[in-house]
Amino acid sequence: MFDLEFYVWGVLPMIIGLLILLKSIQISFLRKTILNWIILAILLLSSLLAEYILAIITFTNAWPSYLPHLLLSFNLILLFVQILLKNKLKTQNTTSL
């Protein structure tokens, strides 16, 4: 069927990218701030580009590229920033009460 390389370099990054995007959507709807929505828009656009490139590389046997993996790494960093901002706002709200 498919070899291990197909799953490691194609399917697994696609799943990770979707999970990053879903977590960012969850945080954006939980904490409705402009910065969260901007980060979500950046994550959405770069995730769509990364998923598109991964699909082309994986399913058409195109020449491999590291760009989707770099984009997903950038998305992961943005997600961590979004989580830190969420936790910072949560601690500020609890100390002000």
C-alpha cells in the first residue's frame, strides 16, 4: 500500500496542522479579542497553504519541499503564543477580582 515515508512526511503533518487550527479556533471563540482573531486568520491562511502543498506533494508524487513543515512549525509557535495570551488574560482576570 503506502510506505512509512507517506505517513511520516505526508499524513502526520496534515493531521497536526488540522489539530493546531482547531485548537486556535477553540481559543479564539473562548477569548474573543482582536489579537486572537488576527492570529487565527494567520493560522488559517498558512495552514491552508501548508495543507495544499502537502496534498500536492503527497498525492501527486511531486518534488518534496520543506515549506509546509516550516509553515506548520510557525503555526505551532503562533499557537503557543495564543495559549500564553489566553493564560495571561485568565490570571489577570482572577487577580483583579
